[in-house]
Amino acid sequence: MEGLKVDGRMKVKTLKENFKKTFGYTLRVYNTQNHFVDEELLLADVRQDDSVKTGEFSIDPEWTIDEFEKNFKDAFAIKVQVATQDDSALAENNLKVVSGKSLKVDGRMKVKTLKEDFKNTYGFCLRVYNTQNHFVDDELLLANVRQDAEAAKSGETAIDPTWTIDEFEKNFMSNYGIKVQVYTPDDSKLADNNIKLFWGNN
């Protein structure tokens, strides 16, 4: 997954929108009084130390949230904090920045694309089965794999990274009528049903 480019000419609003779109998390940006800044301001106008003159900066999705917050402060002299998707609480510092990202899925997607996107987003391998419990052809569209035509006619849905693996597998069957199983990143064994999807990248 590519990093997110940031520079001082970017508005706070744009940074926050791009951060959420790229990583799934809400970004809080503060001024010197520890209050939220005006979102129409440029990052260059929010700096808390005028001696810092960073040009373009790239957010590495492999950083932990703690590393990102410290690196951003070093680069721009701006305090930021990463919050959950719904902005109800701060995210855990030891999680990777990429771990908050939702994955969009729809029936027009090929099985191959789903598996690649799932691995790139969450780190886990995904196995997709037909009605005989065999692996399906990776070139098929999800809409053509459904095991129960009446189960659902889902259009686009979003995979929530905070779901446990068990919740994801059940929700996928409910939404698409397709059996899937999540395997460890090396595809050697089934992943633990109780862990959350985002832990595959941590």
C-alpha cells in the first residue's frame, strides 16, 4: 500500500479527508492551545514552530499510530492524534496506520481481485469456496459464485476492520451467499476466529 503525501500548502480539511480515505481513521489536528484548528487553514499556517520548514512528507502505512504522530510533529511542528473511524475515541498507539482501512466489495469484483485487495488491506489470505466446498475459479465474478441466490443481492458493501474473523466470515456469507475462510498471512493455517481483521497487518 502506498503512503500518503502531505505538504504545507495542503488545507487541514484536505489532510483529514485524505487520511480517512486512505487509512480509515479520523485525524485530529491541534493548535498551540491544544484546540482543534480551523480546517480551512493551510498546514504551513498551523505550525507551532516557525523554524520547521518541511516540504513534502510521506505517511508510511507501516508506521504505528504512535510513530506517525511523533513523525508528523517532527516534520510539521503540528500536534495530531489518530482517532477511531467514528471519532469516538483515540486509536490504540501500537496499531499500524493502515489497520483502520475498510475494504469496499461488490458483486462485479473478480474473486482474484477480492483476494488480492483483502491481503493488501488486512495482511491475511482469503479462501473462497463453491457449493462443493472447493476453491472457486479466481477469474469468476463474486455475483457468479453465490451459493444461495436468495441469500442476498448485495451491491457495494464495506468490510469493517474491527470485525473479528468470525464476524467477517458470517457477514460475508449473509451479504453475498458465499463461503469464505480467513487464513494466516503465510496461508498455512486458519486464522484465529476471535482476532480482529486489522491484526493481520500488525
